Amino acid sequence: MPLFQEIDLNTFTGGQIVAIEPGSVAAKIGLLAGDELLAINGRPVEDVIDVQFYAAEEALALTVRRRGELLTVEAKRRYNQQLGLEFAHPTFDTDIRRCNNLCEFCFVLQMAPRFRRTLYIKDDDYRYSFLFGHYVTLTNLSEHDWWRIENMGLSPLYVSVHVTDWEARRSYLRNKTAPDILEQIRWLGERGIEVHTQIVVTPEVNDGHWLEQSIADLAKLWPTVQSISVVPVGLTKQHKYQMRTHTQEEAAVTLHYVESMQAKFLEQFGVRFVYPTDEWYLVTDRTVPELDAYDGQELHENGLGMVRNFLDEWEEVKEEIGDWRLENSSQSPISNLQSLTLVTGALFAPTLRETAVQFQALTGAQLIVQEIKNERLGGTITVAGLLMGADVLEQLKDNLLGDLILLPRVMFDHPDRIALDDLSPQDIANQLGKPVVLADTMGDVWDALIGASQVVYQPGKPAGDHIPLKLIPPDELDNNTHFS
């Protein structure tokens, strides 16, 4: 396949530039926000991967469209110097590649009605796999896509395998044309492309001997396959098929098997290779492993090691609290906030409650841990990242609330900082009449208590507005002073 195809740049869709880094190559040659980057050294660019790849040369000719006119500007760059461009989307030809599978456990197919349109888009884009670690199935790639993976060295990729048996995988994906995943991974390995894989385990579908075979097959492809994440299936109340989630006993059996395989692989490969996500430990009331059990793998986005990171960070915060109190021993109480409400999902609530008890003993501040049930998606969805703003409002409105409410930051993991049902932290602050802070860790809770939070959503402000929380110094407090 040729390096690039002949394309009419007059009709080509390039990358919309939204910002230029000051002092960068792009700034020096006069590129502007609003320009559309079409080609580099005559090669059309269809995404930021093309930009990174083709802009690696020292002499550059950038073709852009500005107010409907094409112009080419030349630039020189030093080795490893970035262009300094920020684009509206990482992919230019289309926002994201759509999935051609119909997996019965697909979260998009289980989404409740009347949410925002983008929640019903089934994405399966290998470019997002390379750029952001998204897991993809490799069932929708064109010859050109494979050429790019090989010639641009797009490594590592993150691949949803689920089951390695070819026919069983086609059935699991509900895709009669799905290629042989083992053959695809071998092809990648021959070209030096590493792969991180995941298996979403569904009881009585791809567990038991299917799981054992899949792990064994992928182990034969080490070190091309760098890891296997074993993930329990998640099903909403809108699930239309016959799948079910694991019982606690089934989860314990799966966890025991995976841990037994870790011991084998640690001896064979020097790494544990197969990793159960945190949820297996939480649902079976098991202690999550220490961080070294993940062998340095950066798989947090897939739910591995997040709880351990939280707990380890809490140990550091304990020391910070002790140091702060020594330096401010004359100031008591710590702040004018008497109590804080911490919101989380059912899965993490027990861990957060244990930590809150320790925090309360160290600081004297009352921490109220409020577990929120996911009414819209169903009680089987227990993670904080899928909580709805409306559920938070409904389940908090009649409860005794603290002076400040801390919501999981992951609830609002969207460029516009909105929950799945489009409610913002400011909306929640306004409707509850309480200030709101977003938090990931107990360090965030401590910052909120001492007035060091970067962003506080005050009630009565327009949506999207936020101002710093100003605490009243302890020596100015009186018995009637409360933050509201």
C-alpha cells in the first residue's frame, strides 16, 4: 500500500485547530486557531497520529485551509520539538470509528433511554486504543488501518478478546465475520506491536473452561501479549438478554483461579501476566493487593489498582494531617466546616466508610458517607463513575447533609463536566443548597476541610460557575457561625 493516497485537498477534511501553544513552531510560522490542517509535506493527515508521525521531520511544509483558502507555510523544527497544535478532535475524518459487533453485554445496548446522544455510540476505534488505551476488538479494521499500525508502529494496542476460541468469540461478539483474534495478535507480534488484552467474564458463557483456555492461549503469545485484565461483566436493568452477573461464590472461584495462574506466570515470565480488576476483591470482601502485584502495569483505567492507590495515598495524607496539626497546634478547630458528606457508589462505600472513620479520628470533622443506589441503570451497577446526578439529588434531599458535599470526580468524566444524565456539580449545589467539591482521594477531602480546594461550586451560582471556598479563620468563629 502506498504511503499516502492521492487526495484532493480542496474537498479533504483535516484537523480543526482550536489552540496554538505560545512560542511553539506553529506559533512562529503564524498558524492560527480556526485553521484546518490538511497535510504535512504533501501527506494528508487524518488524525493526530498522522500529525505526530509526519511532523517528525526537521523540514516541514504545512498545508492549511484558512477562511476557505488553501495556503502552505514552511517551518524548521528541532529534534523532538512539538508543533504546538491542539485540535478539536483527535480524529479528523470522523469523530470515532463505530463498532460492528452486537455483544449482549455491551453497555451501550443496555443504556437507559433519553440520555444524551453520544452515550448510544458504540465506539471501537484502534486509534483511540493507541492514543488513550481504549480497548477495541480489532473486528472493523481496513487494509489501510493495518498498514498504518505496522508502518507507524502503533504500540501498544489494547484489545478486548473475551474468548480466544474463534467460533465462541464470534458467538460472544454476535459477529459472524469476526476474524481469528489469535491470528491477529500473532501478526501484530511479528511486527513488534505489543498488546494488552482484556476478558470480560460472563457466568456460564465464557467462564470456566473457556476462561482457562483463553488465558492459556494468550500466555503462549507472551511477550507480544503483555497483560490480561480479567473483568466481571456489568449488566444494567435494561439488559434484554439472558446473561447475569456473578454471585459472590462464583466471583470467589474466578478470583482464586486467576490468582493461582498469577503464581505460575510469575515464575515463568517474571510477571503475573493476568490481573483481576479491583471489583473481584470488593465483591468477595477480599483485601486488594499491594501495588507491586501489578508489576508496574499502567492499567488503572481498566479498574486495576485504583483502590490500592486510594489506600496508599491515604497513608500519605495521614502524615500530612499530622504535620499540619503540629504546625497549627494553636488553631482548633481545623476550619469552620463541622461535617462533610462523601458521596460514592455501593461498591466502594465499605472502603470509604473505613477510611472516613480514621479521617474523623484524626481531624475531629464529621464525615458522612452517603452510598447512592443507581436507580436509572439498576442496583447491579454499583460503581461511582456511573452514578446519576438525579439519583444523588433524590437520595440526598431528605438526609442530614454536611456543610460541604464531596462528589466523585469520576461521575463527571466528560469534557463539559456533566454526569451521565447531563447534570453538573453546579446543578447539584444549587438544588441541594450546599457547596460541592469534586474528589478522587482523601487528599481532596483534606484539602476541602482546610479550604485548599481549587474549585468549589457554590449554591445559587449559574451552571458552570465556581468560586474558591473562603473559610473563616478559627479565631473569628463564634458559636453561631456555620458555612452555608
